[in-house]
Amino acid sequence: MTVDDLRYARAVSPREEAPFAERCEALPRLGIGISTEYGAGRGGLDPIELRRMHPDWVQFLEIGIDLERGVDADARRWIESGWPVTYHFLDANLEERESLDETWLGDTRELAREIGAAWLCGDAGLWHMGPRERGHGVLMPPILTDDSATEMAHGVTLLRRATGLEVLPENPPSQVYVGDLHLLDYFARVAERADCGLLLDVAHLAIYQRATHRDPFEALDRFPLERVIEVHVAGASEFTHAGRSFVDDDHTAQPLPETWALLEHVLAHAPRLRALVFECERNRAADVRASFERVTALASAWR
């Protein structure tokens, strides 16, 4: 066993720590927000202007961040205004300990503190293959096996302890998945073993259920909705290639019908929900009006 292996084992080993049920009580209720990432405002939504026009639509900003690019000027203006933010990482493989090296952990901790992030979250898949390189952003899903769930739980625990912030793993989108577990069962195991909250992306879930020829609600009855702290909803585009049907998670203005149905169900059954994000950062405000009005209407009962 190497020195790095020993350090990792100590970092994720059991220790005195308040259980999730207690820790989540300290998390703020952020309401409805939108997402952004470096350069998204060019031709897309201006978060500050959208908040000025529709304060009920944009109560916080989720900032997609990779450490190579950092935070752009639009997000900086939001931060300087003192409004709430969350940190959505775009450059970590939670199920690979090599990805969570001390340099990345330290830099992530410092940036999260600098921007005042309420918590960390991110698609819990593979953001890079081999060494981390600028511009990778490949995002493949995790391997849906029990061993992988254990490794990801270790990664979530390590990142939480290194930053002092809650870490919410998110179910990522894809067209192809490898492993014997249902996506929801996989993340249920991650949450139990890391004793963490979850970010449930209902748009990604709708894509997964379609891609694997399942009912939109399959396995949701055994998924721990009491651990869901944040929900994402987004538009998607259907297309065909070589005679097969696909769905592209392109964050367009109109979600799939299944996405709306899943959102309504989750909002009614997630008792610890703190945040709802409509991911539509690269659209014009006029194009997302109808969907935003539907999102806020569905969220009225939750709020």
C-alpha cells in the first residue's frame, strides 16, 4: 500500500460526524435558481438581468466550475451582489480516487469559500479520462455496480470532509450505461454509504429511463427522496440516428413530458428539498418564459 493509499483510507474511514439528518437542517432554503458556466452568458441568459425582471424565477445561481477556467465575469457580478450561489463541479470523477488529489481538493475548497457556496454538487460520472486536461468535459456515466457505488461514496465523503461543505452527487445523462444496477439504485447506495444528500436531475432521469426502455417512474418508489436536497429540470431535444431514437440533454427551453411528470412527483415527495434549478443558461429570456412559468407554478406548493 502506498502513502497515498494510506492517506486516502484515513480520509474516508468512519469517524465522529453528525448524521445527514442533522447536517441537512443547517442547509439554507435557496428556492428557484438557474445554472451558468464559463461563457454561458454570451448569447444566453444574463442572470442579474433575469433576476431584475423576474425575481421569483432566479433566487440563486448555480455556477458550473472547472478550476482551469474558474468563474467568469457574469458570475463574479452575481457573487459581488451578495446573492446565494452553489458550486457545481465540472472536473472531478468522484468514483476515482486519483481524480481527488490534494491539489484539486485544496483549490476547490478555497474557491468554494471565496464565492460563498452553500454546498457542492455535480454530475457524478467521469468528467475526464486519464489525467485531467483543460477542455475535456467528456462526462460519461459511472459504472453501475456495487463496487463503483462504494468508491463513489468514498469520494463524496472525502470531498465533504476536505471542504467542510455538503456534497450532493447528481445522476448524469447518457445514452449508454454499463453495469447491473438501476441508476436510481446505484445512487441510493452511494447516498447510504456516504450518508449524504442527493441532487436528482429529473431531466437526466427521463433520458435514462427512455434509453434503457423503462417506465419513467421505474425504481423511484425505492429511491430515498428524503435525501434529495436539490432538483434539476431542463429541456432536451429528440433526434434519430441510424434508425435509433435518442434524446440530447442540450438544456433547450422545453423539457420532455416525462420530465414534467417526474418533477411534479418529486416536488410533492421530497421533504428536505432546498433548491430547484431550471438549467436553461444558453437560451434567450423570451424563449424560456413559458417553461419558467410552469416551473414556478409547480413549485408553488413546495414553497
